[in-house]
Amino acid sequence: MNPITPIINGMKITFKHMFLKPVTLQYPTERPKVSQRFRGLHGLKVSHSKAKCVACYLCPTVCPAKCITVEAAEDANHDKYASVYEIDMLRCIFCGYCVEACPVDALKMTGEFELANYHRQDFIYSKERLLEK
Amino acid sequence: MVNVTIDDKQVTAPKTATIYEAAKLNGIKIPILCHDKKLKPFGACRMCLVEVEQMKGRQIPACTTPVTEGMIIRTSTPDIIKARKMVLELLLLNHPLDCPVCDKSGDCDLQNLTYEYKVNTNRFKDEKFHHSIDYNNPLIERDMNRCVLCGKCARICDEIVSFGALTFIDRGIETKIGCEFDDALNCEFCGSCISVCPVGSLLARPFKHKARFWALTKHTSVCGYCGTGCNLTLGVKDNKVLTTIYDENQGFHKGQLCVRGRFGYQFINSSQRLTSPLVRKNGKLMETSWDEALELVAGRLKNGTSVAALATPRLTNEELALFKTLLLENVGTKNFDHSAGFAHSALTEGFVRSFGESASSASILDIQKSDMLLVIKTDSYETHPVVGFEVNMAVKNKGVKLAIISDKRGKLSKLPDATTLVHRPGCEVAILNAIAKTIIDEKLFVDTASTVPGYAEIVKALSEFSAESVAAQSGLAAADIKKLASEYATAEKALIVFPVGQGYAGHNADLASATANLAILTGKYGKEGCGVLCLSEKSNSQGAVDMGFYAQDGGLNGLQILDACVSGTVKTLFIAGEDPLTSYPDRTKVKAALDAVEFLVVSELFLTETAAMADVVLPACSFAEKEGTFTSTDRRVQYIKPAIRKNAQTKTDYEIFSDLITCLGGQAAVTPAEKFSEIAEHAPGYTGLSHIILRKDGAFATAATKPAFVVPKATPSPATENGKFALVTGSVLYHNGTLSQYGEGPMHVCPEGYLELSRTDASAYKIADNDLITVASAAGSMQLKAKVSSRMPAGVVFAPYHFSSAPINTIWTGSPVTMVTVAK
Ligand code: SF4
Ligand code: SF4
Ligand code: SF4
Ligand code: SF4
Ligand code: SF4
Ligand code: FES
């Protein structure tokens, strides 16, 4: 083979790409549009201005990373609710099992992926932070 | 034995077995929902349907049908599976299916069966139930919407607990489980109904929503309250004991517990637990290091005979044995005791003289094997409720006769055909003597009795106890005493039961000898279903006796130690776990003693009143945090192991004693297991036992009897005076010693001391329930809430001793009966 041929072939590809739409996003000025099924930060769904979660403990049970902490309590109407709902995002592997396990469809995974932070403590998402706004 | 074929397998089963039992015995599983092995067959749910060839393939319930020779049974044909699925569909029809919020989830028979039979659709449609939920008591929640009407709760409450709080009410589709007049539940809160409920209808409120069943680690243990020695399973999560878990295969009692065992565990993880050693500096208790605290204590223990010690019989055998070594060998004092020195005298003096051994001559298992039970004081039920269940079952299922000699009526009196002789307080020994005399007079004794040492003396001494004279002084009828005597003597097997404890000063060595005399006269000991069973008060009361942790060879006993503190001969007092300020008689004297003693060391779980007076307080560990053995009232030695890790700043009493021995220049103690091997070499009856042997079910330490007649002293009961009441002290069902004050469950249902009096007296003095009344004796006066009840005879009042907030020892100085005045 002519030693020039591979170089020409390589250059062809390079030139072709000069006319194609670039793949790289100019993050953060440009932002990706994540798919519907994207598994990002969790969100606790709200209905009747209350978290839907009934603190059944299925998500902490199924979670393979053991990063969900739930503590149940009884409200004034003797209904069960989660007095504590916490996810340690440093341990979460975004498998989505928790969402799948939830019997009352109280949990979702949002498109939110910008989870960087300065302190480890800030990766512990409390119920307040997880509630859908 | 009969031969049957189950699912093509040739098997044999006992003649009395049901199909369900026969299958279970041979490893074939038939699903059940309404059946419980402790209860009589009921047949309410039809989950256990099977086909029997001889019955032309009809489907019949396995749990109620007895096996017969040659039966050919099929347990899982397609038809049966279909029928079971239908049963589940019908059950789920009105069921709320709120598993996510139901605490039973994970341990629910209905849930498990639904899963197993893959019932995920329902062909039928109907409305759900709308029963209101009973949240009226703090311990048991009743949600009848989830009920499958298996009747287990009503049956256990009737058949075993004999309370009868629950029953089916209403008819047809409206049928539900309810209380009298569909009212709120108000019962003895043993929680037996919760334990057998197959669904989430009955739930323990203290555990409500605390954790899921599958997240709990289960640790077997032994109840740390009374001497019955019930086995427990503790449910632990995150190093906290969150609940007790029912295990129908545990212990002689098959998982049955009383309110204290089931609901009284909260003291283990109480936030009030001591977490650091305290030392008194400038009059105040200040936190300090273990090194400083132990050094200080060790320095004071060098004073030999001026040191004395009191220990609670809630310590393990190993701890008591080590404490004894520390005191005898390293300190050099014989002044140590437990339980105020008198609560164990029935064993250490009474039985030693009468039976030659400081242990009961019968076991709890004898209760159901006997023909007649003679119970001294109805309180036996309250002090040892699970023993009480055995009595209930003996009387109701086995037709055992029950006679009670008591100063008040009680729950046991309500059992079918129970005879209760209600006598004037303090006459027990005289009545027992009169029974013995009747047996002698009417020649109802066995021939061998006359060869027993002391026979001539007893015949002579009993001459003054004719049934007539005793009847006159005790307020009974002579005929009743005689009838009881002949019933006892002529019964094939008969067992005497009496409780002892710090509230029962009259249940002493003399009472023990008086009961033993009856057993020896009629030859009712050393045989199945016979003997005398002394119910010792706390989890290791019998063990403390077996370890010899009581005053011997001239050592001072519990009450003498307090006197010696006042007189100054005892300068250092080491109290391990006792709270004498509340539980020993004569509060003024105890207070004076603790004030007077130069140096007071207390090792405790909590800062009790006694601990608050100490110079050094050492934080100790509960039964759930240590390894060792407890000996139950009938000498079953049982092994306990830590269920949770202890707080790093606390030490077990074993470690405390071991550290002190090293501080005093001795050798550090061996492990508890090795210590137990040492114990097994010396303690009578413990030979051959070891932790490894005891690990699973425990074992009985044997007792050998050497009978002798002993003349029991009958102290005359104080004369009745006009306007005065006879106060008797004792225990209530919900409490045991002073420890249960730190258990939330018991405190929810019985939070404070009270004075129980008869309706007659209440109306004469215009006293109503919960009125604050002033009770005064020669020793002092105090205010107590009134409790009016129908069980007290006129002129007699009862007060429990457990409460630091209402210490009955303000007016009670240790006599079995105290004369008091009552004013509103
Ligand atoms: S599975 Fe759903 S309802 Fe259950 S605890 Fe998790 S979020 Fe709450
Ligand atoms: S009783 Fe059982 S099936 Fe019913 S809601 Fe509770 S866990 Fe679910
Ligand atoms: S707690 Fe005990 S006494 Fe009360 S209803 Fe249940 S079984 Fe009966
Ligand atoms: S409450 Fe529970 S134990 Fe009682 S009948 Fe209903 S399901 Fe059975
Ligand atoms: S307190 Fe006594 S009767 Fe009750 S559960 Fe504990 S050991 Fe058993
Ligand atoms: S278990 Fe046999 S009918 Fe319910």
C-alpha cells in the first residue's frame, strides 16, 4: 500500500467532519437534552400537597448500594409518613431499582445530573431537597 | 400409631394427630391461617383443605380432622390449589391491601400465602370494610379492617390467658372481633393476641412503624424480669432493641410472654441510661474516667470487714460468683446479700431445713401434670404471669383442681371451679398448719411420713392448730380447712405454689416449711406433678441462691448491713443494681443507712434514687448486652448472649468486678464461659453443665431432696383495730422489682403506685377511684391514689412496692401486715 493512502483517508474523515454538526457540547453554555428515561437525581412526588411516600421501606430494602435511609412515623391522623428520607448520592449507583420497587409511585428519577459539590455532607439529599418543587 | 399415605408417601402418625399434624411431623407442608399448635382446632379459614380418598375425594380441613388407619390423603391436587386460591380471593375481597403502611408486612401469613399461591387478580368485587380503628390504649392497635376472622386472638385470650377480652361480635358480613359492648380494649396487655394474629389487625404500638420485620436481626435471649425465665427473641436494628418477636417454638411456654416481657424492653436503649462513671466532687456527682473511679473504689474496698455489698438477683450467675470471689478473697468480708435478705429465706432457710436443698422440689412443667394445685396467694398470677398461664391451661384443659389460700381474691379465683379461701391477712402459716393437723388427725398421711425426722415434734407442735381455732382467728370456716386438707391429701398428685419477693415479707422460711410439711406428710414430692414450687422473684433469684450470694457463716444479711451502716461498723457499701431506697422495707432506716455510710458505690443502669446518693456510680450493662447464665425459679439454667453492643463507656458488672480484683492485686477474671465451668464444679446440681450445653435450650440443675419436718412459727396477725386497715404489700402484674419503671410499656398501663381497697370500705369512706388519699402507719404517712376493686375483702388494703414516685416503704417497715389509717 502506498504509504500516503492512510494519511489521505484520515484527512478525508477530518475534512468531512468540518461540515458535520459537532458532537461536543459547549457545556455549560450549551446544555444536553436528556431523554425521558434518564436516571438522574431522585425526586419525591407530591400529591395533595404531601409527599406520596408512605415510608414502606421497600426502596431502602431493594437498594444495592444501601444509600437510602427511611424513618417512618405516624402523623396526627395515624397515617404513616417518612419523617426521614435521605439518599446518599455519593453511594447511589443510579440503578433505578428504588423507583421500580415503590408500590405507590412516590419516587422518580429526574434529568438532573449536575450533582457536584464541595462537601461530602452536601451529597446527602434530605427529604426537603428531594421533594419535587 | 396409625399408618397413613400422604401425597403417595407411606407415613405413620400418633393416633391423636390431625391430618395437619401428621403431615407436619413427616415434613409435608399444609398451609394454615387459623390454626395454632397451642390452641384447640377451630377450622375457620379453609386454607388447609386436603382430599381424602376414603371420603370420595371431598375436600376437608386438615387442621380439624383426625387421622385414621389407612387414610389416603392428597395435599396439593389441582382442585385443592384452586380451592385455596378461592379462599384467598375471598379473604382479599374486603381486605384493605395496605401492605405498604401495614406493620405486619413481611411477617404476614396472608401476604405470604397470596404470594405463594400467586393470587394477583380477584374475580369478585365488593366494598372494603370501614371499621373504626381502636387507638385507645398505648400498647395494642386494633384495625379490624385487616382481620381475617381466624379467631386466634379471641381463643388465645380465653384458652391460655383466660382473660376473655376479645370475642366475635355482630353477625354475617358484619362479624368482627371486638371487646365488651364494642368498647375500647382494656385488658392485661400480655400481647398474646398480637403474637398469634396472622395479619396486621393487632399490632404492638410501641413498635409501630419503627422498622420492617425483615430489617430486624433476631437474637434469642431470656427475659430479664421475673424468675419464670421465659425465652425471648429480641428484634434488633442499628444496635437498638426495637421489639420482642414471637417464636412459637421457644421455651416451655411456646413463646408466650407477659406484659413485662413483651412490652417492657425499652429500658435497654433508654436515653436515661448512665453512660459514664460518676464521682462525687464537692457534693455533686461529676463525670469521670473509669480509671479514676475504679481506683477510688478499690482504695475503699481494702477495708476488709467494714465493707458490705448488696447485689440484685438480675446479675448473671457468673457475675454473682465473681462478686462473691471479690468480696471473700480480695476484700475479705462476708457481709453480702441480695433481695433485702428476706425474699430468699424461703429457699435458703425454709427449703434447706425441710428438703435439704435450697431449691424448689418441683418445676413449672409439673403444673399441667398435676391433679391439684394449692396456690398460696392469688398474687402468684401477678408475680409470674406465664406460670399463671400454665395454671390456666392446667385448670381449663386438663381439669386440674385449683385451691387458693389468699388474703384477697384475684384472677386465679375466677378459673372454673377454683376454690378461694380468703383469710385475714398474715394467717397463711397457721392455716397450712391446720391443714397439716387435719391430715394427721384424719390419718390421711402416708406411712413413710412417720419415719421422716421431726415427725414426733411436728405432731406435738401442731396440737395447737386445730382447724376450729385457726378458722376462728383467720376468718375461715373450719369445714373449709378440713375439706381442703382432705382434697389435698387424697389427690393422686398435688402441687403447692407460692410466690416470694421483696413485697412478700410473710412468705418466709416458715411458710416454706409449712408447705413442705404438707408435701412430706402426704408423700407429694419427688414425683411428677407433685412438690412445692417457690416462685422466686427476679430473673436470677434462684441463681443468686445457688451461687451462695447471701449472708452465711456469720456475715451480715441485707437488713443487718443497713443497721451496721447506721451504727458505723460498715463503712463502705457496694450496691450492685439494687435500689433499696424504694424496694427495701423502712425507707427512713434505709435513708439513714445510706446517709451514714462513709463510702457508697453503686453500679447501675440508671441514676436511681439510691445511685443519686452514691459517692461513685459505675454505669453497668443490661441483660441484652452481656454473656452469662440465669437460673429460673425451677432451676432451669439458661444462657444469654449480647444482643446489642454495649456503650463503650459502660462495663458489665463482670468487667467491673474483674477490674476491681486486679486493682486489689488479684488475678484478672477468666471469661464468663470459664467462670461458669468453675461454677459447675462447685454449685450443687450444676455438675456437667457448660455454656456450650446451655446455648440452645438450657438445662435443669438437679435437686436432691432430703425431707425433714420442721415446726414453722406462725406469727399471729396483728389485731384488728377499729378504723384501721390491714395493709398488705406485693407486686402488680405490670411490674417486677423497680426495673420495670424504666420500661415504657409497663409504665403506659400502670404508671404509679396506688392503694387498692374494697368497695365496702370505699363507700364507707366516700372514696372513689383515683382520689388522692392519705395513708398513715406508725412509721409515717404518704399520699396514694385510690383504686376501688371488688377483689379486696373489707378492712384489707393492698399496695404495690415498685414505684420510686410512691415508695410504699414510707409506711411499711417489713412486716407482712401493717395496720394503717386511711383518710381522704
Ligand atoms: S418505596 Fe416508595 S413509598 Fe416506599 S419508602 Fe421508598 S419512596 Fe417511600
Ligand atoms: S395484613 Fe398482611 S396482607 Fe393485609 S395489609 Fe397487612 S401485610 Fe398486607
Ligand atoms: S393483650 Fe392479652 S389479655 Fe389483652 S386481649 Fe390480647 S391476649 Fe387478651
Ligand atoms: S384480629 Fe387477627 S387473630 Fe383476631 S381474628 Fe382477626 S385476624 Fe385473627
Ligand atoms: S416477666 Fe416473667 S413471666 Fe413475664 S415474660 Fe418475663 S420471665 Fe416471663
Ligand atoms: S387452618 Fe385449617 S381451617 Fe384454618
